[in-house]
Amino acid sequence: MKKRNTIVALLASAAILITFACSSAPTDLSKANIIPKPVSVTPAGESFTLTHRTDIYVNGESPEILQIGQYLADRLNPPTGFGLEVKKTKKDLVRGKILLALSDNDPSLGDEGYELVITDKSVRLTANKPAGLFYGVQTLRQLLPAKVEMATLQEGPWEIATGTIRDYPSYSYRGAMRDVARHFFGVDDIKIFIDQMAAYKMNMLHLHLSDDQGWRIEIKSWPNLTAHGGRTEVGGGEGGFYTQEQYSDIVRYAQERFITVIPEIDMPGHTNAALASYPELNAKGSDTTLYTGTDVGFSSLATHKEITYKFVGDVVRELAALTPGPWFHIGGDESHSTSLEDYIPFVNRVQDTVAAYGKHVLGWDEIALATLKPNTAVQYWAKAENAVKGVAQGAKVLISPSKYAYIDMQYDSTSIYGYNWAAYIEVDDGYNWDPASLVPEIKKENIIGIEAPLWSETISTRAEAEYLLFPRLLGYAEIGWTPKELRSWDDYKVRLANHGLRMKAMGISFYPSKRIEWIK
Ligand code: TNX
């Protein structure tokens, strides 16, 4: 019996040896398909193999570092089956292991940068701040085979090319917007999206929480906003809303992934759901009819009534209290039913309200027609002249030009979902532009970053959203992170082709653009 066991064991090890011999371990780190492309990659020509002995060691006093170590273990353990553990250490290098360490002696990496040093014996990830470690972990994921993204046990080997990556972002705001007003998307959908953003080092999630078709966030002092205004959506579906607890849950989940939530309450236009819930907010009339169409520009809060400012004050107070991030988005777009004479004082007053609750104002580019307060930032989506007016007032600009960055635009005339009023945006069109080269008066130093908005008039399910989001979101992530000089379509399209398998492993229903030679 003993002899037979020995033979079995010998055969098994031979099988393992053969497997190893047949697989060609990656040895050239410069060939790794990382998105967004890192600032610098120096290959060392060998490879490191992750095994059941490669536990994760963390060195640093921040409570977040343990959490990041655990996040990495939680990504690696299901597909590898290794059961890696997270352990504390005081050492700077642990042979045979993965080490995450905080050390703030590398100023060129900034607050979000990291250095990843991979030798044949160990992996060492360092950063000044926890955010940098988190982004380094995202890079490490992408160095492993795509099947590392599967939730079920996969076959190894788990090999990485050796070398050094030093990396940090171009812009501090790398965002996406989800419109949960036109069609409602629940907490689980948004959490999945947060995980997808995190994988590509995006850090700002703008939630468009109210519009003509629905009010999506519980406001305790104005309960009819959700009781009535949250009850439908485009096309007449049942709509929905987040309770304050659910919103806080989203905020926390995002925070754990170094993503800041930016709530938007669009005003004075795009407010039919609020007007129908509280008719006293109308200039005249008392219509309580909900709207399920897709027109824009027909509604306005009564900018002359004091009750409107009581309403805005209560909403901003409750939502600001639930929002740890610095920004509060006041919308301000397409207020075609508000005269400019009414619009300007309204925007001026609402900026004061937001400031009173400790937040900085973000608003669509039309708000630059008003007098911008210090720290107010303008989101350039439509009119360059508005954004330029903002810059002239000393405001920073968030770049979201509809022609390049609107994720609800169709890829081409055959696209099933989306609009085309701004453009068709194929994957290369979405990638081939630069935020600091769009408008001569808007220079890199005026720009906080880039955001890609996904409006949801034409989509109502997670798969439909993903069809528009992916693969374009990866390109927007790269534009926000990677310096302009390192970005090129020819290089990007090869890396993206490799991410097809990775997106598939992550369960993403992406649009298989013909402009990419997807690796099968
Ligand atoms: C314009 S972008 C809008 C949205 C629509 C979108 C559809 C912006 C600030 N306003 O209300 O949903 O077009 O593409």
C-alpha cells in the first residue's frame, strides 16, 4: 500500500513538473498589459511564482494597510485556492512573500503613487499613503493571468515577470458618473461598478440622484420626494430610491476602495420629480404628475419663493452629512425654463448653502454664468465658452466633453443602446484625445481631472450599462492616470485586446468592438 502511494506521489510530481515545463513563465515586465499604463516599468528578465506559501505581510501603522492586505488576499484566494494569510511585520522585505509597506520617503510618488519591486524571490509594494498601496495592488492583479479575476478555483501556475514599476496619476480626479434617476440602479449594481472602477484606479463616483423622472435619495425632512417622486422612471417602470442607510453603505463600500462619492441634486431645472412631490416648489400650478419621458429643460424650481431655499437647504444639509467627500454637485444644466435673471441669483445663493454645510460646489458648465465662489469647480460638458468663463473666474475645470467622454453615446449606427446627439464614440474616439489640449484657455493646471458620465435614458439593466461602459471606461481611466506623452492608441489597443479575457473573467458584458483584435 505504502509503495503504491509513493508511486502515485511520484507520478503527481512528474505531472506538476511537466505542467511547469510546458508553461512559459512571463519574464518581460515591459510586455505586461497594464491599464492604465504605468509611468515607468523597468524589466528584470526573470519571473516570480505565487504559491500557497506566498503570504501577504504588511508593514505600517495605518489601519487601512491591513484592510488593503486583506483585499488582496480576498482577490487571490478564490482563484488560486492558496488560502494566503495577512500578517503584520516590521521588516522591509520578506523573502518568498508579498510585502505591503508604507514609507513616506518617496515624495515623487505623491499621495496616490506606488512602487512595485518584483524579484524572483519576493514582491515588495511601497507607497507614501494607503491609496498608493491600493493602486499597486490593482497593478499586481493585472500582472497575474486573467483567470485571477474568477471567483472559482482555477489552475495555476501564477507567475509574474520581475522588475520595478513606479507609478502615479496625472490627475487627482478620475471619475465616472452614474445616472440613477432616469432608470434606477440598486445598491448591488453600484457596488459592482465601484469594484470595476477600482480595478482601473478610478477614484471619483458621481451619482446623479435626482432628475425629472425620479428622486433617488431619501430625505427625511421631505419624505414625499421618495414616497412619490421615487416611484417611477423613464418608460414607466417602478423606479426606486436609496434609503439613507443604503446611501451610506455605498459611500462606505466606495471609501474602502479609495473612491469618493459625489452626490448630485440637479437644480433648478431637471426637477419634475421634486415639483410633483411638493407642488409648493412650483412657480405656479400644483401638478403632481410624474414624468416618464426623456425630454429635458421643461421644469424649474420656483427661484423666487423662500420655500425653495428651505427645501434646498434641508436637502443639502441631510446629504452633506452623509457624504464624507469634499464635493456636492448642484447640477445647473439645461435650465431652459428658468430665465438667466433668475438662474444667476439662484446659483449664487445655492453655492452659499453648500459652503455653509462644508462642501465645495461642482456644477455643469452653465453655472459659470453665475458668480463662482472660491473652490467651486465647473464640469465642462457642452460649451467651451462657459468653461472658459469659469477659468476666468479662477475656477478649476472637470473635463467631460460630450463629444469624447459621454458614455451614453453610441459606438456607431448599429449600437443598440445610447444616443448619438453629441457623436458616435467608437473605442478609439473615446481614447484619442487629451483633456489639456481641447480648449486653448483651459490648461493642465486649470483641470482637476476627467469624468465620463453615463446617462441612463436608454439603459435599465446592469448588462445594458456595461455594454456602454466597457471597454470605453478603461480608456477614460487611462486618460486620467497616464501622462499624455505615454499614451498612444497603437499601444493601448494591444493592451485592451488582452483585457477582453480579464473583463470576461470579471463578468463584464462589454461591447466587443471590431477595432480591437480581442485575444480569445
Ligand atoms: C444632456 S449632460 C444632459 C442630460 C441627458 C444627456 C443625454 C447634461 C448636463 N445634461 O440631462 O441625460 O444629455 O445624453
